Amino acid sequence: LGAVLAALGGAVARLHAAGLVHGDLTTSNAVCRAADDVVLIDFGLAGASAQVEDRAVDLYVLERALASTHRDADGLVAAVLAAYAAAAADAKQVLR
């Protein structure tokens, strides 16, 4: 599970590095192809944004989605955010 969560955090970091926000980050919009390979899908609410706040909102939506569907959400969220922090150049500002 740890590798999947790390891959999810990395996928979100790559999306944000490309100047995009998803708009609906949930576990339903992430497909796990392998333990270390997660692909984001359903970009219907996505948009281009260089705003730190927009990226933070993306991560907050994911946090709330995890909390609403998984009993041990705190550990899951922490793993995703740790991977995001390791992969995103501006993670310090986004995760404030």
C-alpha cells in the first residue's frame, strides 16, 4: 500500500509541475497499474493554474476523499503528502 500511496503523491506532483490542477482528486480518479504506477483520470474539472492555492485545494480535496472513505485516513494522507513533498519543487508553499 505504501508504494501505491507514494506513486499517487508523485503523480499529483507531476501534474502540478506541468501547471495543471485536477479539480476532483479522489481515489476513484486514480488507477493503479502497478504498485509503483498510478495514473490520474477524469480531467473534466481540471484546469491550468500556477497558483499555489489551487494546488493546495487539489490536495485538500484528496485528503477529504480519503477521510470519507477510509477509516485510517490520517496515515494514508501522510504517505501521499510525504511523496508529494519529495517530488514537488514548491511543496513547502503548497503544503503550508
